[in-house]
Amino acid sequence: MIMIPPTIDNSNFAEKKVFSKLKNSPNAETKNWVVYHSLNYPVSIKKSEKKSFKYFGEADFVILIPNKGIINIEVKGWTGFSCKKGVWDITKPDGTKEPNKKSPLKQASDSMFNIRKYIELKSNKKFPQNWMVVFTQCAFDVIDDIEYSNDNIIDTDSFNSNFINRLVGLSKILKTGGGIFQINEKDLNMLQKKIMRPNFEVFVKTPTILSDSELEIKEYTDEQIDILNHLDEGKRILVTGSQGTGKTSIAEDILRREYNKHKSKILFLNSNRLACEEMKDKLKNFETENSIDCYTFNKFLLEIINSVDKQFLKSIIKQEFIKKNNLLIDKSVEILKADTSLLKKKFNYDFIVFDEMQNCFFYDKFYDFMELILKDGLSDGKYCFLGDFKYQNLVSDQLLIDQNKHPKNYLIDYEQVPLTRNVRNSKSISRNAPILSGLFKNLPYQISKSEHGEVINSFCKGRSEKIERLSSIIRKLKNEDVKGHDIVILSNFRLDNKYNFISELDLSGTYDHVVDLTDKNIRNLGSNIDEIKKKKCIYFSTAAAFQGLESKIVVYVDPLETPPKSYSSLDSLKPELIAFNAMGRATTILYIIWDIRLKEYYDKQLKVIGGLKV
């Protein structure tokens, strides 16, 4: 038999015994019977001609029998009972005795008629019905009088010996005729899906989850507030912390505070182009055009060099990335030392905020350069440097080898402030990302307090399955009215890499197209955001390029996958590092599409997550 629900836990012992008998029926005739346990039904009672009210009754079991009809079962676990002059007295399993207001036989038959009435009202159809009362504890001579037939009553002896056979027998005498017809396949489907106990799912829509999460994780922690207060006291600060601990949010507030209080000439630097453009966008309505300069570190070096030597970059363009950047810094230092007027006029700042500094500090003359552009230098000037100097260098793994260039060895008279709590991600993401990436065995921070959010993992075999899974995710989000600009697809590979399949994504009926944030034609993210929103697009970025940014929803399509070296710009980096960075970009909902070959790895990491102490 098909049991709905498939298990019961909170019912009395007698109902559990009947449930077990039905569920484990050995009779082949009962294979397709559909059994509802504890089914509520409405009952209308006329209180007067002008007023009526409705209450609900409950049937212990209702059985739909294909090609036959319906049987209602009332179960009694009484250890004794009597009926004298039509009044029932019962003995309960605990030994207490009390009168019973209603005959269980009448109760079962009334239940049958009320359910029949409701079905007829909803479907305009009548089906054969009958009822049965099962006394699981009491043995007695079966009642057989003018009101009731022994076909409808089972005592404990009959229950233990031939309960199922009795049910089958009762089903065979269900009467048709007079507009009453057997339940055919179509009727059975209708009763299940629309009337008896239809399946339904109620869930919080994704936009609601996103808005609730945003409210929760915008609150600053005490340690973040302390940093801002320290700055007001004029201290030089080195902020350290893993991703998601709020470094960029602190950087933005520090920029605003410093300008409002001192009207200083301020420089904001970031190693990441997209993150830098994001900060520009956040500050665009803030009256800082002539006071806060926002640059990527490389762009700032080129500004200095091109002011005197526009051909220099062309001469080193073929150099490897790390060597080229060292040459850019060397040249900038040379220029600034040689031309003090230029230095004082344009490239000297009262205050410097450098976010994601971990991607730049290891260059040979990095600190010499910072000394030159900061008014009063590193020893007496004002700055706030922010970075994860342990786990987020996405430029070079040199960081993992040589710690001699750590800021603590070059900066003096400063305060290092470690951030320890994740304030970006939902609790599930902040817990899962470090472990699923494989970069950590323990959490690098205290996990977030936000309960709004989730991590959804999928495993796919081959390129086509991954494309279909990604397409289904996008369709789901669109159907829930999620805004396209709240969705970012992250990959280890650029769009023009043959290992990237985003160009094959089926967007039909969803969003207009995918905007590649790594496209160099998108020079200013801020100026394009409004246009992108109008076009109802979604974003794409490589995991590395999206460092320092966040999105409410991230779909990460190829975790821990690396192509042959000829196709990769990440040869020197650990795939675990990239994965951790990508997963941590999602604030609220993280979808991860894994290759099926990583399922064993995933299961292993899942056990680690389950054993975490938080």
C-alpha cells in the first residue's frame, strides 16, 4: 500500500499497529491502495436557519481503492467498553473509565458521509464508500444487529489474524449504481492531487531571503567600530583578516570619515580593477572628486610613469607579470625621487587607504614607493592598509614562500587590528566555503550570525550536464523574480577559454544576456550599472577578477578545476585558493556546480564540516 505520510511518529499505539499492518500488507490486491492517515475533513452544522459554523473532524485512516471505492477506518485502542441503553462506557489503556459521548460505530459512519459530501462538492462525483471500526485491544463477540453489520467491526483476534483479508472482502462489496461509480485511474489521480491531501510546497522566495540577509549582515561588529574609532584618534592602522570580515566596508567608511573630518587629499588604492571601480561607484555621489583619487595599483604606477615617459610600458610589455610590475615600481620610484616638484604637486597624499594590499606588498621596492607618495612617510604619515596576508594573494604564490616582506617588518609605530568575525556571508556560506575549498581544516574566522542563506551543491557528469544545471538555476531565479544584477557566475576560466561553457548558457525566457565584467571595454563599472540593470542582465567574472567584490547570489561553475598550463593564467596558484576566494563572494546564496569526479572529495570535506566546533 502507498502510505501518506510514509511514516508516523506522534500517533497512539493502536493507530501505529494498524499503520504497520497496512504498510506491510502481503496481499497483492492491496499493492496500489492509497492510505491516508489522520485525515482532517470539514463538517458543517446548522445551528439555526440563519447561522451555521464549520468545524473539522478527523478520520484515522481513509483508503482509496482503485477500480472500487473508499473505506474509512476508525481505530480504538480501548482495553474495555460497554454499551447499555445506547450509552457507551470505555476503559482506556491507562485503566481509567469514562463515558464516551459518541458511538465509535456512529463516528466512523459519520466520517464516511462527511467525506463523501466534501468529495461530491469538490468534484461533482460520487464514489462507493464504506467504513470499519478496529478494536486493537479488545476481544469480543462481534456486534451484529439492526444498526450495524459485523462486516464493519474488527476485534483484536480478527485484527491479528485476518485484518487485511477482511479489508479486501469489504472492498469487494462496495456498491455502485444510482449515480455512484467506481474510482477509475483518472478519478484516483484527481482525488490525490486536488482533494484528499494534495502535495504542495510553500517556501520563502529568494528576493525575500536576499533582503532579510542584507539587513542582518550590514551590522558592524564591535571590532570594526573600534577600528574606525582608532582612526579618529590619528593612528596608523594595518587591518588584517580573512575574506568576508568586512575590510572593504571599513575602507569605504574610513574614506568618508577622513574626508569629512579633515578635508584631506586622499588616495584609495586597490590591486583589483573591478573592486576599485566599485569603490568609485560607491563614492560617486560623495563630494570628493578633487579630494579622493581612486586607482588600481598598476594604473597609479602608469599615471606616474606616463607623466614623463609614455614609451616605457611598451619597452617592458613582453616581460612576465611579476617582473613587469617590479619594473613599473622601480621606474616610479626613480621618477618620484628625481622630480620633487612633480612629487609634491600631484603624487603626494595626506592619507592613503590601500585595500587588498596582499597582492602588491611583496614587490621589491613596494615600501620605498609608499614612503614617497605618503606625506610624512610611513613612519609619521596617516594610512590604513588592509589585506589578508595569509590566504588571499591571487597574484603570486611568492607570498607563501617569503614572509620577510610582510608589512609588520617594514611599518613602524602602527597598530595592527585583526578582524576575526565573518560579516559578509550567511552562516551556511561562511561555514562551508573554507572547508569545501580544501584550503582549511578549521575555520579562519568566527562564522557569521546570519541565518538567511544557503549553499546548494550539484554534481554533473560532463559539459552538457553542467550547462543544463546552470540553465535550470538561472530559470529558477528568474521565475522567482530575482534581479539579474544580484547574480554573478564565477569561473576559474575566462570566457574566451575553451574550458569555459558560459557562452553556451540557455537564457531563453530569462535574462537578456551575460555581461562579462572582465571585458576591458567595461572600463568603469559604476557608469555601466544603471544600463545593465535596465537590460536585465546577469554578471560573469573570473574568480580572480572578482576578488574584493561580493554578490547576493554566486553560481560557481568549476571549483578546483584547472586546465593544461597553456590555457591557464593561474598556473602558480593553488586551485584551493581560487575556490575559497570564489565561494566567499556570495553573501546569501551560493550555488556550486561540481564535476562528478569530485564527489568523493566533497563527501570527505562534508564530514570535516560536520565535525567543526563553532
